[in-house]
Amino acid sequence: MLISATRVANSLTPISDLLIRNATLVATVDNQRSEIAGGWVSITDGLISGVGKSGSEPVATRVIDATDCLVTPGLINTHHHMYQNLTRAFPPMTNAALFGWLKTLYPLWSTLNEESAHVSTWVGLAELALSGCTTSTDHLYVHPAGAGDLLTASITAAQDIGVRFHPTRGSMSLSEKDGGLPPDNVVQDHDVILAESKRMVELHHDRAFGAMVRVALAPCSPFSVTKKLMIESAELAETLDVRLHTHFAENSEDDDFSIATFGCRPTQYLEEVGWLSSRTWVAHCVMPHHDEIHTLGAAGIGAAHCPSSNLILSSGISPVVALRKAGVHVGLGVDGSSSADSASLWLEARQAMLLAKLKDGADAGTARMALEIATRGGAGCLGRVGEIGEISVGAVGDIAVWSLTGPAFAGAIADPIEAWLRCGPVSAKHTIVHGRSIVENGQLVSNKVDEMLRTHRVLAQRMQAHYVA
Ligand SMILES: [Zn+2]
């Protein structure tokens, strides 16, 4: 057993709540990108209280021995649609591109309710936690009439499992009859969307340092909401001082829609609707032209890179290296669980590394770059640099511990960070959020896992039964 209680009865000695020690390497991803061989990290009252080299460890109530492990900041998921795990790997849609894929699945998703929102979010966050994720966003943009309060249902799931959560109040207001993509029964009235967005922020948004829940506003995409809603959502976000999120320049269909409907490139559209600001982070950002990349960087925008989704839907390869160079905060996203069906942030980090190599050369995509995107970059997207996504004193105690042992790592002894993404593992050994373990020795700590998976199966069957060929 690696975890033990070692409280020392000396009132003069500072006692931290948790000490993670003997790491092969602590990759802090702090301002100096410090890497500490044989390092340790301590956490007190949910925040990192110390980081150091072997021999200077503080006394702690609880100790995790990280021998043969890489210790990193907890990974940050900046784009997801958790409810979509109810239609994962759904055969009628497994070979479709974005627009056809969406049009077939909208009717199934229109049956979403509070129970299915809660359970799918719980399961989605459980899956993410196993891949070292400690903070996740969720873009919940389907709010069918009479479905209830789906956002609150998803937030209670995050609170139960203990993942730091950035739900976004998504919306769709442009249905097929008005030239949009979704059917009438999944879009909402403009005023209802804005009123509900405001209510959700007032109810759940926590502005305190170390907050576990923060809400953002997230009209779904240019092809599913009106221009007026984009403009007024940006104004409301400014008034409420919350962040903005949407899909952006995802593939050539998306690009074509922008030019045909708005008569401009997607970046110009963002500017027209008041979204070209550091308050915004967008999902995908696959198609920007050279000049658009510089405009986005100058605005200090964030971009959620979703490599697996972009590959599965054949959308393209996001110019991540150029975006980062231009000043864009590039984070990592697993995207919805029925486009990139697996929701592993480790896997996405590896994909990000491989795609950057393919696009920009073997030396462009390193494991360190991918780790940075998965941690600090995500913090930039969510407006929380210095607070999450790094191991430094005062930042939140969100940590992932990765075992570097077993056949997959044999011989990989020279560089623990490159080994982490090149050789494995897919799963975290320990995932710690605000100083609390939610994954221990590769297993979820919660005792509800089996019950939730059973319920999820029933709900998935019920939803998929609505498919009409
Ligand atoms: Zn998405």
C-alpha cells in the first residue's frame, strides 16, 4: 500500500495534508518550466504548499510514494459534450462528417433530460479522471423543451465525483426553418436563452480563487445560433464577467457556411459579433488562414485543440504550433463522446504531439509541448493561469501521478516526459483534485461507479431507440 498516515505529533512542525514524494520527476510546468528529479509536492487546505528536491520534505498527514512515477499538474479538458457518451460509437454515424453526423444525432439528443444529463456527466468525468484530468469544461448546448434544468444536473454530478468543473450554458437558436442546421425542437427562444444563462451564472458561478465551479456562456456555433444571440451573449458575458465559448472554424463545411451566410471568414465574424477578445476560447480552430492566426493571437483568444475528433470527423489538422507562436492560448479537448468516442486526455495529448510532428516537422511536436497544452494552455483558455495547470506554491492542489513501470516503459529511462507520451500509460495512477484523491492506484475512489454505469446503459438504450433510419 503506497498511501499511509504518518502524522507526527509536533505542534511546531508545519504539517501538510498531503505529500507526494520520491517522484522520478516532478514536471511543474511553472513559469520556469522547472523539472525536479526525485522531487516532492505538498498540499495544504487544497493548495500547493511546497515543491522541492528530495531531503527537504515537510511532515504530512497523508503520503503518496511516487517512486517510478512522473508527477504532473492535473490535465485540463477545455472542450467536451458529455451527454454525447449516450450515443457513443453509434453505428449509423460512425463514418459521417460533421454536418451529416449532427443532423442524424439531433433527434436522439432531443430526448435528453435531467437524469441523463446527470448520469452522462458523472460517467464522462469519471472517464476523464482516469486519464489524469482534474478540471473539465462541458459544452451543454441541447436544451429541449420540458427537459428541466440540465446544467444544474450536470454540476451536481461534478460535485459528487469531485472534478473541478467549468460547465458552459450552451444554446441553439437557429433552426432548419431559419437556415440553421438543428431541427426546431432542440432550439430555444432568444430571450429564454439569455435569461437562463444569467440565472445559471448567478446560481453557480464561483469567482473565488480555487473555485470548483465556474460557468461560461456558449452559443453552440455560427451555424446553429443567430448573429443577434452571438452579439448579446458577448454583451451579457461582459456584464456578468464570465467567459465565452463556441465552436469555430471546425472544418470546410463550417468555413463555407460562414462565407455563404455571413459573407466573411470565421475570424471576421467573431470580430463582428464582439467575440474577438481574451474573454473567449473557441473549440477546434482547424481552418484559420495565416492572417487570421495572427488576429486571434493578438486578441489573446484561447483555442481548444481536439485532435481525435478532428481526425475521426476528417475535419483537418489545427495549426497548433503557429497558433501558439502567435500568442493563442492553446488547450486540449476530448470533444463530445460521440465524435471522438474515447475521452482520454492522455490520448489527446499524445495525438497532439503526433499531429504537430506530422504538420510541422518531427522537432515541432514534443511531449513537453503536449504537456504544456494539456495543462497551462488549458488554464489560459479558462482564464486561470497561475491558479490551475501548474505545480507551484499557491496554485491549486490538482495533480496527476503516472506510473512509468511495466513492459511498455522498459528501456525508457532517459527522459520521463517523452517516455510518458511515447510509451504510455493511458491511465493515471493517482488523480488528485484540490488535495483530494479521486483516482487511487488506477481506480476511481467513488463507490458509485457500477451503479452509475448500469443506469447509463439503460439511458443510452432509451436514447438510441429514438433513431429513425
Ligand atoms: Zn464540440
